Amino acid sequence: MDQTVTKTTLNNGIRILSKKIPHARSISMGVWVNVGARDETLSENGLSHFIEHMIFKGTKKRSALQIAKEFDSIGGNTNAFTTMENTCYHAKVMDTHLETMVDILSDIFLYSTFASIEVEKERAVIFQEIGMTEDTPEEYIHILLGNTCWGDNPLGRSILGSRENILSFDSETIRGFFSRLYQPKRILISVAGNMEHDHFVNLVGQQFESINPSDSFPVRVTPTGQSKVVIHSKDLEQVHICMGTKGLSITDPKRYAFSLINTILGGNMSSRLFQEIRENRGLAYSVYSFISSHVDTGMCGVYVGVDPKNAKETIEVILNEIFKLKKIAVDSTELQSAKEYTKGNLMLALESIDSQMVRLAQNEIHFGRHIPLQEVVNKIEEVKVDDIIDLASTLFGDDQIAITLLGPVTDKKLYDDILSIKN
């Protein structure tokens, strides 16, 4: 089912992984750094994301315009993203343009100048990104929930950083963070598509081997989590509600049951929350559950946007559905349907070359090995009804739930006792 995965480790510790897919005409490449927003101090919050932007703003031999033009001229696309724990710089091209893609990605990663004039330009862009996020309640509520759940821990901050921090960053700050945290042992290069591993290593190896190793790296502190209700009043049409409770780490052996709980609770249109809140009661247009996992902790959450007069009722319905998962055994037919949905989504996603590249990297970062797709499918099938109810009982305690509301909430006292609903 899986094509061969090949791995090479450079002398300085950088890992290079490839997955040859002969029938593909494209190649997807990612330069991954196991550094993200949770590795920043409070005054550094936003630096990882700022660097992600600045990487494309000019090198010693290419301007920002030249970088854009060279990718466009080969019909390729390139981008980057920052998470709490990782930053990835990636590109996708036709297989005939492998050498050009490698040359450009290597150049921007290794030789970006972080010029002062470009820092000033990008500062304004990030201000706009922050504003756009704050103007999108369904997106902004997730940032607010992170703070409600994790408090002062870095996991409770916005990946974008604060406006005050963004205003304080300069070229020297960016270069210092980059050189200190972008260490070889935390860098991984993954590629998937129609290419040969040895040829790819020859293209990237010599350049990336020039990065000097370092042992300094901030310790990631595991948050304890908080149980409370936080209300952010804002003049909106709807009240946006996000609820979060204890989750699992990304490597937890019970992660397969965790994923199935999410599917059953609110992961698709036949899920309990979608059916009860939207179909049966007509309380919301958008309602879904989600899970997020980190190396040491995680969260299971629910989002919904509702008419202000229905906010408390909706929260009560959600809490009741959550608590049912640990009181009443899931029907075997419902569990099997969740398994088929989860397996189907996984397999369909892997038809994408980009998804293959991402999975290649994430398996190496978190598990140190390639995990065959069949192994994942088998683990999903092994989950039993008792596994669901046991995990739900562990995760869904009424003293572990955090709730955030964003919108026109006028009677805050209405929610004072919302967490007292007993399970």
C-alpha cells in the first residue's frame, strides 16, 4: 500500500526523507523545523510566524520579487505555515523542475537577509493579518479558547503574536531567534513524488550540512489546563462559543480512539452534535467538534455560532452530549461508521502529493519512523466500544471544561453556574 520511504541523516543531524511515487508528475518538498510558537518567551511571541513571512523577502542573491517570479515561471507554488510546535517551508512543482525548486527553497532557508526595510513592510502585513483574524469570529474564538484553557502557558497565546511584540521586532531580533533555534537536529527535509532519493540528497545535502549544530533549546512546559467560563463581549450578530476539555498528546497510544470520539461527537454531518443542534433543534448553522494534539498534551473542543438568546441552551445541549459519551456505550454500528469515515478521509487525503510529504515529516518528527498506512488502519479497526467509553470517562470531567463566548452577551450572570451541570 505504501511506497518505499528512504532516509538519510547528514553529519550535522539534519534528516532527509523521501517517498518515491513513480506515477506522479509532481514533487512536493518541505523544509520542516521543530520550532513553533510554544518555544517563544512572552516577549518573543510572534517571532516564529514573523520569520515564516520574512523567509520569502529576499536573500543574498534574490529579491522578494525574483523569488516570486522564479517560482511562477516554472508553474510551481510555494508557501509556509507556523504551528505551536513546527514551522514548514514548502513548495510543489512538476518533476522536471526539481532542481530549480531545491535551489530556491535552499536559498531562502539558508541565506535570507532579513533586511530592515523588508521587516518594516512585513510588519504592516502582519498587523493586517491580526486584524483580519480578529474580524473573523469563528477563527478568533479558537485563539481566545486557547488562552482560556492554557492561561499563561505559550500554548495559550496567539501564533501571530501581539501588536506590541510585532512592533518591537527588528532584523537583529529575527536573526538572533533564527540562529539560536533553527538547529540541525530540529530540521527535517521531506519530499514526495517522482524523484530519486540519492539525487535529491545530492541536491540539498551539501548546502544544509553547512548549518552548525547547537545544544541550546528552550524547555517546553506542559500546561495544567483550566476549567472556567470567559466572556468577550462584542457587537456581533451571533454569539460564538468554543468549549475545550482535556485531550491526548500526539503520540498517545489511545489517539485512535480519540479521533473516533471526535468523529462521533461532531466530526461530520451524521455526528451527534450536528444532528441534535442543527438538524433536530435548528439552533445553529455551523457546529463541529475538533481535536488538537501536541507532543505532551492536547484538547478536544467544540465550536458553534448561535443566536444570542439560544446561547445557554446550546451550551447545555453540548455538555449533555459530551457527558453521554462516558455514560452510555456507543452503538457498535455508530462506531463502525466512524471508523469507515476516518479511514476514508485518511486514504483520500493521501491521494495528494502534498499530504504524502506532510505525513512523511510528521511521522519522523513525532515517532522517529515511517508508519505504514495499513498499520494505522489496523489500529483504527482495533478500537472497541469499551475503549470509547473508558477514554471519554478520562477526558470529560466537569472540572476540566473551559468555555469561551464571543459576541453580544449582555447577561453574564446567566453563565455563572453553567459548568455545574453534572455528568
